Amino acid sequence: MSTLSRREEETLFKATKANALKECDPLVKGMFTLCVLCASVTLPVAFADCAAGRTVSVAWACREKFKAIQDCVYQFTRPESMQLVRDEYLRLRNEQQEQPPS
């Protein structure tokens, strides 16, 4: 079979998105190290730092940081990337089905 059920599709998307969020975690709550004349300076550039203590103003005050997170996650969940994930899943599923039961 070369298609995915709706449940498989949803499961793959959720797993891929969880992986993307893990990969993009430094943008959410991490720190950014900057080398200024080879003296490392760690700057807080995370969305969580920006959003701390804000309510409504987070929408415009942290817009750039949120956009960076969205761009990072999109690298993993864009249609081309999802197609690669689907193809790999189907390949593994077909291999498993072809193996004789032991």
C-alpha cells in the first residue's frame, strides 16, 4: 500500500512538529552566543524571555522572535519536508510487511 490513513498522516505530522519544536527550542527559551572580538557574549534572544511578564503587548513586542520560531518550524513541516517523512515512513512500513513472520 502506498498511501497513508488519516490517522497515520496526523500521527506523522504531530511527531514531525514535535521534532521541529525540539530542534527550534533554542529560539523559544535558549540563549544565543555571540563572538565579539572572540570574547563570547551570551545574549538572551529567546521568545520566552521576551514574552515574560507581558500579556497583550507580546503580539507586537515579540513579533520578530515569534516569526523566527515559525520560520524554523516551517523548515521541518513544509510540504516538501513532510513528503520526505511520508516516503520514509512508507518505505519502512513496506519493508516491515515484506519480512516473513518469525
